[in-house]
Amino acid sequence: MLSDTTAIATIAVKDLDAASRFYEGTLGLSRLEAGSDPTTIMYQTGASALVVYQSSYAGTNQATYASWAVGDEIEGVVEDLKSKGVAFERYDDLPGTLEGDIYVMEDLKSAWFKDPDGNILNVVNVSM
């Protein structure tokens, strides 16, 4: 049933203007055609989409909201994001080692960062 469909990450934000500057300007996502809801923006990301919507609950999730599978490009993606002002998170309770801003857990490499509302996002070296 759901295995043949594409999942869409949905992220709550407080300020749509700040979110659009981050998701478009910093992350480089392309905005899809605007719908009729002025409190929602949909972005193209690979073969999927990401929706940001205005909510008073923005930033309250303490877990990863969305991940991008960037494969072997993880180091370059992290450096590019850093050059755009993105600060990467540090977690004391993760296994593996921290190499720069990237956690290395055997073959898995991953880095976490936050959007302007504190929503936790992630890049990981898996390929889809």
C-alpha cells in the first residue's frame, strides 16, 4: 500500500519568511507551485518534497525531522552548508566518533543541524 508511494517530510515553522530564506537560500531547495494555503510552502527535494507550514508548535520536536541521503558527498555538503552559516550539532550520547562536524559510526556518516526554528535536520552518507 504505502510502499509504492513517496513520503513527504512536513516541518512546523513559526516564521514562513525566515523558513523560506533558510530552505531556499541556505539549503538550495526549489519552491513548488504555490497552493491556496498562505501558511504552507512546498519544496522539491530530489524525487520527493518537503512541506513547511506555520505552527505555534514549531521547534518543539527534539528528534530529527528530515534527513537527506547525500551518499559520498557528505563531506562536501557539510562544508557547503558551513560556508552558508549553518552550525552543526554536537551530541554526547551518540556512538562512534566525531570527525569535524560528522559523526562516524562504522560505515555510517551523519551530521545534524537546525533550521531557524530549531527543527533538527540531518545529512547522511547513504544513497537512495
